[in-house]
Amino acid sequence: MQEVLKEIKQEIKEVKQEIKDVNNKLDNLQKEVADIKVGQATLTDKVTGIDKRLNKVETEQDIMVKAISYLQGFRSLIVPIVVAVATALLTLLFRLVPNFGSKC
């Protein structure tokens, strides 16, 4: 009987040790989960910052596209004006050349 009690006590000690080991592992897992949550919060903040910067870049890109469109439209007006002025100057020059030669 004494021997059986010794074996039961030994088994109880082993079970208690195993429970302590499991508790230690659970504590370590809990710490790791807490670290992961902190890391996730940090990543969430960084992604939010990147999203804000991306929105800013997209807004600036829209502004630049509109400005380029405006400049292209302006350029399409400038070319005919330059051609008209050049034509007028050449016409005037050709009209003055014969008059200049006859005065001498």
C-alpha cells in the first residue's frame, strides 16, 4: 500500500510539473501574441501613413495632368498665332522690297 501511495505521489508531482510547463508555455505564447499585436498596430499606422501619402501623390498627379492639358491647349493656340504673325511680317517685307529697290 505504501508503495502505491509513493507511486501516486510521484505521478502527482509529474502532473504538477507538466502543468507548470504548460503554464510557462502559455505565458510565453501570450507574450508573443502581445508582441505581434504591437507590431500589427505599428504596421497599421505605417500603412495609414503610406495611404495618406499616396492620396497626396494622386491629387498632385491630377493637378499636373490638368496643367499639362491646359498647356497643350495653350500651345495649340500659340502655333497659329505665330504662323499668322510670321506670314504678316513676310508679306510686309515682300511688299517693301520692291518699293525699296525703286527708290534707289
